[in-house]
Amino acid sequence: MSEHSVIVGAGHGAAQLCASLRSEGWSGPITLIGEEPVLPYHRPPLSKTNLNPSGEHAPPLIRPDSFYVSKEITVLTNARVDAIDRARKLVRVGARDIAYDKLALCLGSVHIQPPIEGIDGARVFHLRTEAECTAIRSRVRPGARAVIIGGGFIGLEVAASLRRLGLEITVLERAPRVLSRVTSPEMSAFFEQLHRQEGVRLFCDTLVERITENGDVLEVWSKGSSESHKADFVVLGAGAAPNDALARSCGLDVDSGIVVNEYNQTSDPDIYALGDCCTQFRPLYQRRIRLESVQNALDQAKTVAASLNGKNTPHDAVPWFWSDQYEVKLQMVGLSDGFNRMVVRGSPEASQSFSLWYFRDGKLIAVDAVNDSAAYACAMKCMKTGLSPDPGHVGDEQMPIKEILRLTQENQHA
Amino acid sequence: MATITFITPDEETVVVRDAEGTLMSVGVANNVKGIDGDCGGVCSCATCHVQVDPAWMDKVGAASENEMGLLELEDEVSEFSRLGCQVRITSELDGLVVRVVGR
């Protein structure tokens, strides 16, 4: 009897799981259930090219319609799973029950709604879906004023994109620095300077308390300030939380994310979870980690596909991320949290091409590279094989990246 | 629009007619093995590495500095290496043959 795989959610991980299940040999029916009206699409352009009214409006599909047809994958759009009945192995979609043999939860994350008075106003936008991107784009015109709450990746990417389109931008960050959750103070300082040079008004240590309407103008008020920031619209980028309510309500283990083992299996052996919604112990970092990234969703989908086809291989991919702002490409590999030595290669002040190498007790744990894809590629090679370059070599800008990698590999074999 | 031929790492030949977009997007749309395009085509991941038939290199052009940075440490890099996402298909490229490197 051929088993039925049901995939709940339609993001990057879900689309990858469809492809990997088939390429690994899954012959039973596959059903993909997504809440949005479209097939899985690329989300990173939502904060970049898709905001441009004269550019491409629809984000590109991850796979074309013909892929789902040819691979015999049933796609339900505009469909929301309301409940999971684990005892009878059913998912409830509206009035309909769909039976599963194996279930994969690819639920993603939900935006955090900070306690701000007036946050539910019509001109306060989030950015997670194509529909939300469309709503922001309809407000884009040169000279319009936007206040962005939150200086994380989404907030800063939106700031850069809208600034390039001629808008007046203010970014308000609660923490003492931007990107504080994901990188070092040195990299934060680089991005703060970059945005200020581009004419963005950027304020850290700024806690927004309320948003009021004054005719056509929105006024954004922060704690301890008697002056408001005026805006035509507001974009919220205040972080995300795992979308784990569905899992919690059916009794799966949930702890700041759906808890999964190294095969991305939940506490119910017939249910798997992957991507932003799940949390997993990672031997490389010796702790449980939940990541919000395309790469993590893709790699965990490959892990689930292998497991469902009887080829258990633990997930141990090295995390990587990227962010495009103005002409700057940031590429990150590993997680820098917990480093006790940082080596700067190049000069953040003198050029827009440099990299920060993070070591913990002599071991390379992460690299953030700005407009230096060779440094990023070298770091990726090292981390995938557990090698650590000599910090002295890394800091010597005259030593080519290729040479650093060669010496690191040679040292390993010596 | 152009006809593009991909040769996969397991020597399968995939011929795509009326191809539009980039070598990466066409490869993904046609399930060409070894073309993943994980980053969606913004030159961030190197999962669409191809070797261009040397006869076509003039028309395809060489890799940019950022693209070369991602490619230069790959084991199978050569002067004919490109990232598929950075090669936009035009009628000039009708008949192009590329070898997919994969990983």
C-alpha cells in the first residue's frame, strides 16, 4: 500500500520537501496544503526587488506549476489546517478531513506584535507574504515618509529598498544597536553607518510606545520623547516567533518551537517539522537552535525526505545567511554567538569589502563577509570540514584567500 | 528565447526549447539535476555552477568578481565556470550547451 505524505505550509521548506521526497523515491501520494492563494514562492525578494512599483511585482515561484503536475503532487491553496487528530491521523481543513500516513509541519514563523498602542492601524504593515508586500508597494512614491520599527534584517532591507526608491526613511530600534541578535557590534556599526550615509534617520535605544493618526499623517511616539516621528505609513520588523500553535494544540512537544530530533521528527514518530517553526539540538553548537532562514528550511527538508524514505541521516548542515542592502552583499556562515576572539580582514572604514572571523577557543565558529564572497566561500569550506584557519593568516590582507584555505587544509593533513 | 542543452553530472542530456529567464531558473523549472538555485538567483549560494562550452564563452561572458569569489574555491572551477543565475538567456545564446557541475 502506498503511503500518503501530507505537507502543511507552503514556504521554501515545503517546496523543497516535495522535490526531495520524489527524488529520494517516495511513490505514494503527496498533498501540499498552504494558506496563501499561490504556489510556494521565493520570499527574500519581498523586502527588496518586489517593493519597486516599476519592477517585477510577483515574487518568482520556487517551482513552476508544471513541476507539481508532473510529480503528481496535489496542491491545496487558500487552505488552512485548523486541527490535527493524531489518534486518527487526520488533518482538518475547514469542513474536510484529510488522512495522512506521514505529516510534515512546515509552518514557518509569525511576526511578533510588540505592545504598541495603535499598531493595528490600516497603514501599519508587516512583511511576510506577497499580499503584505503588495500593500506596502501601493504606498511607495518618491518623497513619501516611512517609519520602520525594528532594525533587524527585514527592517534594514526594507529601509534600503525604500530609500533607493526615493522615500524618506526613519528606522527605530529598541536595542542599543541594529542586527544585535545576529551579529557582532562591529558589523552592526558598519550597517548603522551605511544607512546613515544613505540618508536614513536611524535611532537605536528607542522603544516605540504608540502610533497616533493626525489627519493623513501617522505619528510614531517613542518612550521618553516629546517629539513624534511623522510618517505616511509604518512597517513593522520587530522579529518573529515560531508558528507552533497547531503543534501545541495537538499535544506535540513544543518549547519555543516544535521540538524535533536530529531527523526532524517530532515527539510523534509519524509527524516531522522543519524550518522556522522547529527547534533542534545541534552538536556543532551544543545547544538547541531555532533558525529563521531559507537555507535551514531547505536542508531540514532534505533531512525529512531522506528519513521518510528510510535513509536516516542526521541534520548537521552549517547555517548560512545573506542580506542585500544598497550595493552591499552580506554573507554569513555559522553562528557567531559565544565567540571569544574576532579577527578583522580588511577595513570596514576604508572600503565596503571586508570580513569578520569569529573564533571560540581557537575554533572558527562563524564568518560575516561584506562584498567578499571569496572569504565567505573559504569560511564555508573550513566549517563544513571542521577546520579552523590560523587567525594570523586571516588577518593578513596580503595573503590571498586561496592560500589561507590551502594552508589550513595542509595543516590538517600534516 | 533560446534552446539550451544541459548535461547533468550523471551524463543525462536535457534539452530545453523556448527557454526564458536565467540558466538557473530554466534548470530548476525543468528539474535539471545539480541546479538547485537555493538563494533564488542573487549570487549568494553557488548551487547552480555550470561549465560553459568553450565555444560559447565569448557570447556568455566571464563571471563578475563577486561570482568568481563564490566559484574560485570550488573543486571543479575553470575559466569556463559560471553561476547559472548570473547568465540571462537571450536569443544570442540559442544553441548553448552547458555542463552542470552539481555537488
